Amino acid sequence: MANFETLAVSVDDTIGRIQLNRPAQLNPLSTTCLRELVAAADWFDARDEVRVVIVHGAGRAFSAGADLASFGDPAGTLPRDAADAGREMAEAIEAMQAVTIAAVHGHCVGGGVVLAAACDLRIAAESTRFSIPEVDLGIPLAWGGIQRLVREIGPAATRELVLTCRPFSAAEAKALGMLNTIAADGEHLVEAQSLAENLAAKSRLTLRATLKAVDAAAEALVSTGTAWSDADALINAMHDPESRAVGQEYLRARGRT
């Protein structure tokens, strides 16, 4: 096991786990958590025996998304390195040598959707609710999330879900192509473990070669190379008066300020 503040990271033979581990707060993706996800990806990449890593959340949810504290700040203070931490996280998870499986349940919100999209395969419990509320918060969806969603569900569905911010179900996510499997409630980790065991029995060389080939094809279709500028768009929105007013009203309506 490796020691982290916001994660529980472990390995059992050829299968590893990264658990988002702040269940009382619904596993928010704070800057600390994002940086620890990068460190966890590096930790697993140093272990050649690990062929599959399951990414999941403790408690009642996969993740409530980015930590909203800074978005309620009228001054809009957010250092660029913090604004860019989500992009670095998504790229580190996507680049992992092991096959990554997102096992999603409860709520999967905003940055949590980006984290799931950065994984190679995705399983969700039947009652999972997805949402991408960034535009309602007065900020753009960052972290390379737009590019990854376009890859998985296409531009039209990405526009609609990101612009309207409406919640959507596991069934809709599966129909759009975002999910590989829907599990019965309470069985998402069982399904993920079964899939992980199937994959872990295969050749490490061919698993990695296949991942590299698919990742290269996906990057050629929709490049994430411009995602480095997402942090600047996020910071600009944090300093835009209209965007800040929209975000503060959204948080007030939900008792978050």
C-alpha cells in the first residue's frame, strides 16, 4: 500500500486500486487530491507487475467533482498551477501503463466525469447520476474534459450536456457510448474486479501495446494537446464579473455560500 491524504491506494498481485477516500465530503477533487492522483499514477507505473487498476470512490459517491470553495470567492482567486492540476491529473491517469477501470456509483459530477473519461474502461451502478455543472457555476469545463467527452460521446451530445448542465443517468451514458457496462446497484466493484481479473490474465506486452495503439488513434481523432490552455480559460472566468455572479447565485441556491 501507498500512503496518501485523500486516496487509499493498494495492490493485490497484478490488480491495483485507487479509491477516492473522503466519503464524508463525497470525494471532492481538491487540488491536493488531483496531485495525489498524479502521484498514484506514477506509483503504479513503477510497478511492472500491475496490469489493471480500478479507480472508485468510497462511501455514497464516486466524486462530487472539483472542490467548490474557490468558486464562491468573489475575488476569483485561483493560482494557475491549481487551475492546471486537473489537466495534469487526467493526462497522468490516461497515460498509465496499466489498464484503468472506472467503477462509478452514486454521483459523478464535473471533474469526476473527466476522471472517469480519462480511464480506459468504465462501469457504473444502475442508479448512478452524472452531471457537468460547470457552466452553471460560471466556468468552462476544463482539464481536457471537452476533448475526452467528444471522443467518447460525440460533439452534439457533449455540447448539450455541458451547456445545459442537466443530470443524466447511467442508462443514457451507456447509450451515448460513455460506459462499457451497467452493473446492478451495489455490484459495480464486483463487476470491475471480474473485468480486472479477465484482463490481468492476459499478456502485459499485448495489453500495453493495445492501449498505446488505441490512445494514439484517439489522440489523432481529437487531440488533447490544447488542454494546457484550459487553466487560462478557467482563470479568465474566475475574474469575469458576470461569470462570478452566475457562479455565486448557483452556490447560494444550493446553500453552498
